[in-house]
Amino acid sequence: MQVSFYGHVRQYHNLKAEIDAAVLQVLESGQYVMGPALSRFEGELATYAGTKHAIGVGNGTDAIWLVLMSLGIGPGDEVITMPNTFFATAEAIWVAGAKAVFVDCDPKTKNIDPALIEAAITPRTKAIIPVHLYGQCAEMDKIAAIAKKHNLFVIEDNAQAIDAAGASFRIGELSDAVCTSFIIQKNLGTFGDGGAVMTNRDDILAGVKRLRNHGSTKRSVHSFGFNSRLDDLHAAILSVKLQHITAWSDRRREIAAMYTKALAGTNLELPYEMPGYRHVYHLYVIETEAAQRDAMLDFLVERGVDAKQHYPIAIHQQEGYPWGKEAEIVGSVANAEANAARCISLPMFPELTQDEIDYTIEQVLAWCKQNG
Ligand SMILES: *Cc1c(COP(=O)(O)O)cnc(C)c1O
């Protein structure tokens, strides 16, 4: 049996009639950039997220640096995040011209450890970017309290956790802005690239709207800006898919529960769910002995289970780091490094069949039995 890591085409086939109709409608409308399909999706996304505004942008990376720039964060400023995230989180800080300051993750959740943030704050610190890694919210209540005490902005990197929630907070409730990605492999993905900013702040709305469109909000009038817009075709597709996100997250949680139950007796480290949090399992990441990790991955792939790694090289371990950019690691980042050395991601998407789930479990258990 072959179990693939993604189910993009299955998802398309399940929604083919709706998606095809939405795409054709945009094609016939003659309005493809900053048109009505984009405005409509932005309205739907803000309503869904419970934020005052949503602004479509070119991708999730741009969403982050557009927010940083709209807040005036740039050269001379420091932004705190963690090193065990997708590369783009740090990239966006550097694009804005700021210094990336890394602190370690919590050993269980793999999200930024709030207890380490204060030691990294200096007079230059302007913002914290918690990442809701793998689909589980960072501890926003603790992070927001630190930010308030030190007068810092909080920007949520929510590329992996749309539809997640904390025990006592919603995404977007305790931050200045939420940035998300709609690249196809995210939980809410279009057939290509896309991104959005969600915010309750009118100044971020105005800043991102201006910056994404050549510094212009009025025809022929410009200030410094960029081109980073969400195309109407993608917006129309995302309007269709947004209606299914809750059901998809529920299904991801159901699959995760099956994996966790079946693998509980092994010596693998399984995903840790914070009590009361809604983890939406963008990725189901297990950890094994670093010395065995690559062999386990090969074993699974040879048996047809397309497992992967997220992320086997932490940002500060990448070759050439930091490429002449400003960066600093505060304290030990041993947990992030252990995660990079130990992680394996099992297939996780809502369209997985029961046979595929059972087969994946069977192969993981077969490995554990051989290598107990
Ligand atoms: C995917 C991702 C991004 C970047 O999104 P793009 O749309 O690919 O630019 C940023 N941060 C995290 C954590 C991601 O997973």
C-alpha cells in the first residue's frame, strides 16, 4: 500500500463542482486583481476569525513582514521568535530589516517557551512572533502578559494553525495581528500561493493595504510599498474551502487520536496536547532517538508510508546562517536542536482513509517491534 503525505487532489475532487463553478465565475467576471472575490473572502475570513479586519496578501511570509513594516519595525529593532519553525518566520524578520532573536521551545509542545522570553528582551526589542507550530497554539495568555509588561507587539505566525484555539483564548484575541498562509499544503490552502493578515487594529489594516499595493490606496497616488496581493481566483477558491475548515480540523483531530491511541505503548515521543487546547494537527510529529531517526524514516518510506521531517535543520543550523543578517541566540536552544534531530511527520490530511491510517500505524509498530 502507498500512503501519500498530502491529499490535495482528493480534496479537489471532493469539492470539484463548487470549486470549478467559483473559478469559472471569476474568469467570466473580468476582475482578477483586487476585485469582488477578494473583498468577499476578506469579509468571510474576518467573520470566521472574529477579527475586525482581514487583508489578503501574496503569501504567508509577506503577511509577516508587511505587518512588521506597517508597525514601523525595521533596522535597529529586535524581534523574538524560536529557531524550530519553518524558515519563513525568521526570513520575514530579516526582510523587514530587523534582528531575529531566538529562544528555545518548550520540550513538550515545541512552541516557544514563554519562560525564556523575558531574558531575551532588550531596549531594542519591538515584537514577539510566536508560531503555532504543527497546529497547536503557543501559550498566548503568558506571551501577551509579557508583551504588555514590556510594551511589545505580538504577531502570531498562524500559517499552521487556522481553526486552532487555546483553552481560554481565540487566535487573534491576544495579539496585534495574525499572519497566515494559504499555500496548498496548509490546512486551508489554495491551488498555489496566498496569505492573509487578520487584525483588530485599524492602523495595521491601513498599513498592510497600502504596502501590499505599491503604497497606494488611491489611483496614481503612491508612497513606498510593494506588490503582494491575493489574486481573486485564489480568494474564490478559499471562499469555498473556508466553509469546510472546521470539519477538516475535526477529522485531523480524529486521525491524530487514532495514531496516539495506537502508538501510546511504544517508546516514541508523541504530540503533546495542551489541556483544553484545540490542536488542529497541521502535522502529526513524533520523535524517536536521533541515532535511529533516519533509519526509521527510510523504513517507513520503503514500506510505502510517505513520512517526512519538520524541520530537520533548525534555522540557526542552516548553512551560511545568518547570511550577514542580524541574529542572536539567547541561552540554550537544546530543545529545538533535539526536535530537529528526532522529528518524523506521519501522513496527516483529512481525506486519509481508514485503511491508510491502519496501514501507517501497522508500519510504525513494525519498526518499533524490530527496534524496541
Ligand atoms: C508556511 C509557513 C510560512 C510561510 O508561508 P508561505 O505562504 O509559504 O510564505 C510561515 N511560517 C510558518 C510557520 C509556515 O509553516
